[in-house]
Amino acid sequence: MPSKLEHWIRSAIKMITQVNREKATGILEFETHELENIFALLVLGGFAGLPSPPSPIAVELLPYMEKELLMLLSRTDLAQDPIGVLASMLEVG
Amino acid sequence: MNKTVFFLGKGGVGKTTLSSAFALSLASMGKKVLIASLDPAHNLGDALDIQLTGQAKNAEPNLDALEVDLAYWVDKYLDDSRRQLKSNYSYNVTLNLDSFFNILKYAPGTEEYAVLWAIEDINTRLGPLYDVVVFDTPPTALSLRFLSLPTISGLWVKELSKLRETILSKRQTITRLNPESPVAESCVDKDDDKVYGQLKGIGARLRGLEHLFACESFLSVIVNPDQLSIDEALRIQDELTKLGIPLSAVCINKQGVSDMVWEQNPSLARYPQFTYDFSRGGISTREDLLSIDTGPLADLFLKNTQNPIIERKKK
């Protein structure tokens, strides 16, 4: 049966590994979210007056884009402070 | 096989008259023909003196006719998307989007797309039942827009597909490095991603229509002996060249309508020319349509059918 110390060391290593993984993928995740946001803006931007593909294409894609649509709406909350979001991402300041 | 025919030209040059006469001529030769009007302001039924709907109706031995109901296609398309959306989205989001669908019916581009869907349906569902499908088109502006849509929309779909591929590849990398990341819950595989699958599906349909217009169709532009219709025919020729759609023939309709001295434009003169005299008594019956000699044009078309454009391009 593993001792308490061994269990603690295992948990600590697991935690350190996970922290490193989060750090390694954090920027990539941020970039992916930005790309997803751009994709949603490109497809659905026509509804807000942005240049977009012919609206029938957007309508054909719309039924499969609930996640992107919700993300697009939530991103409007961050739209006021994009630099702040990036700074916190990069742990600046 | 090159079996689809489009008659293009300025409003009032005689597209419906010549396309009906051409279809009747082919039918009298024993070919099984379908003639379909794509013009939102249909008058094919008037020309053939028969009540037409969106369903093919027999007009003459070997000849069926229909008038595409664009409103039906717009409604069908929006209803399909709305139904799909309701089954995929959570209730409150669906509720917010419902109003969008009510105004989309009038969004720019919807009518042109409806024409495309109708052509696709006729080509795939009804096409195999006939030897020849003749399309009587709307005036130039709408016709050029639906002919160019597969190319233009295809570019959008291509770029969106590329962006989607990048997103999926980044999601895959994140999932591999950090399986506990929230991104891992998203779709990471191209085969499983419904948006990518839908883009691929739209792309394939658009490529099919692009191929139909560029490689499997016989396009004839109709002019009258007047400068306005010639100028418009030149614009059609320019646009078709940009889209890589070859023009097959030029029909000069209403020859002799006035005594004005008239000369064909050299740019249009290089295509096979077919001349039709102005009928002083008007064209009011089916016999009048049959009296228009579209035989030489039909012969050129049938010659083309045996030597389709795609094969000529390869040579």
C-alpha cells in the first residue's frame, strides 16, 4: 500500500505536469479560440453587416454552429478589452 | 453528355419564343425533351398555350414543360435549415434565431440560389428521364448572377474549408498535448466535424453546377438587330469568358423588324449564327412556334452532343 508521502509526491508530480501542459497549450488554445471566432465572424458576419459569403451558405452552416454562435456573442463582452485578455494570457503586468 | 441548353439574352429579345420553338423542333425529331422556365415572371405557359406549374407536364408528344416556382424553393430551403437548426440547437438559441429566418427570404442572393437549387434538382432528378433539357432563362442580370454563383461561392467555401482545417488541426494538437483541456471536448477530426462536412457537401454541389454550366451545357445568346441587345450580348460573352463558360451559338431574332442598316459585332460573329425573321403576324399559336425553323440550331446542338465541350477541351 503506498505511503502518504508517496501519494503526495505522485499528486505533486501530476499537478506539475498538468500545469506545464496548460502552459504549453494555453497560447495555442487562445489562438484556436481566435480562429474559431474569425470563422464564426466570416460565416455569420453578414447578419451584422460584415462582408460574408452569400447568406444561403451561412444559412446552410448555421444549424451546425451553435457553439460558434454562442462564442461569438460571449466574445462581444471581451471586445472592449482585447489587450487586457491578451496581457492576462501572456501573464504580463 | 452535353444535353442541357440555356437561352440567354436581354429582356424581350425572344428567349421564350426561340427556346420553345427549339424544344418543339427537337421533340418533333423524336428526342424526349423537357423545357423549364427559370424566369420569375414566367411566360413559357403562355407561349405553349398551356397552364404550367413546378411539376413537369406533357405539352406535346415527347415534350414536357414546367415553370420553376422560386418561392417554393426559397421556402423549402429555409424550412429545411430551420428544422435542422431546431433539432441541433438548445431551445432558447433557436427562439432568438427564428426571426432571422423570417427576413432571410428577402435577403440578397436568396433568389439566385433558389434558381441554382431548381437547376440542380431538374438536372439530377428529372435530367435522366430526358434526352435534352432546355432552360428558358430570366433576363441577363439574374441569369449572369446564377451562372456566376457556383464559382464565387466556391471560392468562399474553399477558403472557409481551409480555415476550418486549420482550426481542427490546432484542436488536435491541443488535445494531444493536454487531454484535459476543454478544447478536447470539441470535435477534432475532419470526418466528425459537421461544419466541415457541410462545407464539403456545399463545395461538391457547387462544383457539380460549375461543371454543368462550363462543360455540359450548350449556351446560346439571342440578340435582335439593334445595338442595345448586341451590347448586352457582348457583356454576357465577357462574363461567360471570365467564368470559363463557352458560348455555343448566337441567334439573331426578329430580323427585318426595321429597315435600319445593321451589322453583327465581330466579337459575336465568330460564333455560329442563326437568323430568324420577324413575324409580322405575331407568334400566338403553337403552329406559329413550329413554323420557326430552328432545325439548323438543333443540328448544331446534336452535333455538339456527340462531341461534348469537355472532350473538345481535352483535345
